[in-house]
Amino acid sequence: MANFGPIVHEHLNLPEDELVVCGIAVGVPNKGAKVNHFRTERSSLAEFTTFRGFEDI
């Protein structure tokens, strides 16, 4: 999506001061690695996200 920022902004009718951030985890976790057992406190999804473009799905 990084290469298509203007198209995404236009399609979602976003103001210039908003960003689209997208992340995808790929692979299988190493369950034996300590780093994969670390958990942080997190805000609820509703506190920091807005979903647009899914009305027809």
C-alpha cells in the first residue's frame, strides 16, 4: 500500500492528515523463543481504528 497512498486516500475519502497503516504477520512463530511469549497491554481495537470500505461485504 505504500506505493498507492494517493489512490487509497481518494478511494476511502480520507483527509490529508490521516494515514493508512497496514501490517501482516507472515510465517510460523518459534514457540520456544522467549520473545514470542512477551505480551504488552494494548488498547481495544475500537479505540484506535476506523474501518471503511467494508459496507458491501
